[in-house]
Amino acid sequence: GVTAGSGYTDSDGYFEAEGIALNSGSSGSLVLVSGSTAALVTPSTSNAPGQPMSAPFSTVVDGSISFGGDNDVGTFTLSDANDSGGATRAPLLIATTMDRIRSLVETTTGVTVPRIDVFYDPNSASPSNYSAGGTQTPPSIRISGVSANNPDALDPAVIARLYMRHVLNSVTGTTSSSFTSSLDVQQS
């Protein structure tokens, strides 16, 4: 399909989306996607230059939206009934947690925080981490899946800590020192 319009939710989960040049006699789908102005959450771990990103996680909210007028889809709730195992809830929580922080930082400081690629594989046992990137690789965050010893996808505090490393890196620049997990400061 073709994306004909998009919108982001506010901090309460409300949103508006407007389509451009839609045929009023046609219909389409409303799809919830794990992306925000702060982050794009995908299952891929390949962010090499020139390589396409995997599609973000998504779920269909309404598969038959008429383009002939205003639509109110009411309240849509993700639960175990329509999202078994949290396959979509976890990536959405990751994206919204990061977007709330981005909004707060940009509103209070005036600093623009660039969007970051976030990789989440529900079946991965790899630990969560932040990579500042380099000359050929953009910064990225990996969030551990349910197979990890300590899964982080549904833990907003861990998500916030990893995202704040990106925010601080965006403000101060990449440090040349190595990361120390016990004390996250620049070594001299």
C-alpha cells in the first residue's frame, strides 16, 4: 500500500491524521506503527549505510476507513486479546517513552534531538545497549527481548536511561572514551 497521510499521538494517545489527494469514493486502513518523532522501532539490527531498514512493527486499527468524510474510530486498546505476547505493545511503549523525553528536552532546552533507530527483537537474548555510532554508522539503541535474562522492552525506566544517552550525546557530541557500565562519564 501507499501511505497517504500520517500523524503522531500526543502524550494522552490522541491523534489526528489528514490524507492528501484521497479519492472520496475509496477506502483504506488505519495502521498503528512503532515510530515517533524520536525513534523508529524495527526488528532489524542492520543499519549499515545503503542497507534498507526493516519495516517498523505495526497493527491494523481499522481496515476499512472511508475517505469520503471525517472518521472517528473511537477508542482502540491493545491487550492480550489482540496483541498476544505484547508483540506490538512493547515497540509502541519504546517509541512513546522516547518521544515523551524528546518533547520535554526540546521544549525546555531548545535543543533538537535527532531521531534514532531502535532495534527490538522479541526473541533476542542480547542485552539492551546504546551505540553512539561513528563516521559510517548512525547512533542506535538495541532493546533486549523476552528471551534475555532481564528483558527491557516493557521497562520505561531502562528505555529512558538508554534514550538519555542519545540525548546527551546529541547535545555534547560523541566522546572518544570507552563506555564503563559502572560509571558513565568521560575518562581523562
